Amino acid sequence: MTVKENLSKVLNDVEKYNPKIIAVTKYYDENKMIEAFNCGLRDFGESRVPECIKKIGKIDDTIKSQSIYHFIGHLQTNKVKYVVGFFEYIHSVDSLKLAQAINLEAEKKGIIQKILLQINNANEPQKFGIPKQQIENLIEEVSMLKSLSLEGFMNIAPLTDDTSELTRLFSEMFKLKEQYNLKELSMGMSHDYKIAVENGATMIRLGRILFE
């Protein structure tokens, strides 16, 4: 199926919730990104810094200027200088140290960097993200960093067919977003986006279901 056909199916599923669809292009080349753009998508998610910058460099300036890039992978502090300002949103901020490094780079570049805090509310040891018990302290610390704009939360749910568990985790994330009066909630991928939007996702990150 084409990206256009795949996107049509997704839009039919999520239309009444109106989330921002982030086309996750990290495993796909610039041609797929252009195809997605031509279907009306403007938000693109990447997680590998050098490959992403090289790939986007091959795209026409008109498309680049109308696209919004989201960094959705684990970010090491030594890569911060490449990401800040290039990506409008960094979804995966999971420590004060990383937030401080992003803030310092944003300050140098004279910009306000939009970030989301990655929350591991399923407490999966193999995944990045802070436990929900640490959210309040981290938000207090981040609020003092003047070159950051905290837009919301991001989570990566377990790869499971247990819809009740996914519903519980996603609804908990929505309650946290509301509790801290934040705008964005980045959750839901190709296998669970329907449950995510039903439980308050404002951004869904879709790769395989759009491009395969």
C-alpha cells in the first residue's frame, strides 16, 4: 500500500481526536519523507542524529522549511549541540543533566527549545524515562531553565496486546499531563495508537503503519 492509502486509514481511525501525526522516518530514506510530505504530513520523527541530518540535507529547501522535526530517541549529552535548534521538539528528555545541557546550548544559540519529559510509567528497566515519582522534582528544576519550554510528556508503552494495561498506562499519562497543566502528550505508535488517542494523546508517532 502507498503512504497515501495508509494515511487515509489512520486518519479514519483518529479523525475525531485530531492528534498531531508524527511520521517516524528513522528507518526510511528521504524519498519516503517526501512522499509523506506530499500526502499532507508536516511532522517528522527521527532518533539517529548524524543519519537524520544527512538525510534531511538531501531534501528540497521548500519542503524543509515547511516541515517540523521531532527528536524522539534517546539523546546523549554529547549530541545535544546537533539537536538543539534543528529539531523543534525534543521528546526524550529524561534527566536534569540532559535538560541542563539542552538549556545551555539553546542559550548559546539564542533560542527557546521545546521539550517533553519522557516518563517510564510502566517501570520497564530496559527503557529510558523517569519514574512518575520523580516528575514533580524534575519539573521544578526544569522550570528554572530559561531557554527551555516544557510542552508536555512522552511515553513508550510496553509492546503488548493487553489493551486493559495499555489503557491504564495511557490514561495515567493523561492524568499527569492535566495535573501539571501541560499541552502535549506524545504517546502511541503503530501497534497502539488507537488506544493512545482514546486516552488523550495529542501526538502519535507512526512509522511502520504509514510506510509499509
